[in-house]
Amino acid sequence: MTRTKVFAWFLMLFLFIQLSACSYFEKFNYYNIYLSFNDLNGLKVGSLIYNKDKVVGQVLEIDKGDEGGYIAKLSIKDDFLIPRNSEVRVVSDIDITTAHIAINMSHSKKNYSEDDTIISHGSALLNNNIQLEEVKLSEDSLPDGIKALMQ
């Protein structure tokens, strides 16, 4: 093989590796919608949006709403359509430091489209996908070390 052919093969191999590493073959298009909700509960820019176990988008921006609450700009994969009247919630982990958005699909034949606003159906606290209820402890049931910290 000549040096030119060897160089050409290395160049093609290098370009193939670079294109693969950049996810060149996995491009998605997105559309933006807005979500109006009351409490952040750990939601932040970059939080993921799920339908069941599938990631369908992410949070691009979060702004304070005019009448209280928040408005989040969501970027949704364009091959994922959200039917109108779907249940959309901010779901927080138990420590309320991280959160995601969960979408439960309705059976409506009409879908939300670019720049539509969805009103959130509240929020939920999750731990390993189990909804938690508030637990009230009496001071007597706490360990002595915790009682001392409370004083």
C-alpha cells in the first residue's frame, strides 16, 4: 500500500470515530411548550421529562409567573405528541433536591403544539416510584441524639 492509501484509510477511520462520538447518527428535532405550575420542588433547568420510563424531553427555562407560581419552557422530541388533557406533574425525589416532569397520556385525539401552555396537575414526592404520605412522629419516639439537636 502506498502512503497515500494508508493516510486515506486512517483519515476515514478518524472521521467515522469522530462522527460516532458526536452522536451524528442520532439527531432529534424538538418543539417547545410551556408548563404552568405552583412549586419548584427541586425542578431546575436541565431536568428531564418522562412518559413512563422513556425520556421525551427536558426543561429549558424556568421563570417566575406573573400571578405567582412558575412557567417552565419544555423542549419535547417532535416524534412524541402530548394529547390535550394529559396529566402533567412535577415529581420530586424524597430529598426534594432533584425533580423531573412526568406525563400520563390522556386519550384525546387533539395534541398540544408548539408554544402551547399546559397547566400542571400538582406535584408528587417519590421514593423508588412509591408515593409517600406525610409521617408525623412524636418527640418521645425520637432518639436522644436527635432530641438534643432540637433543643
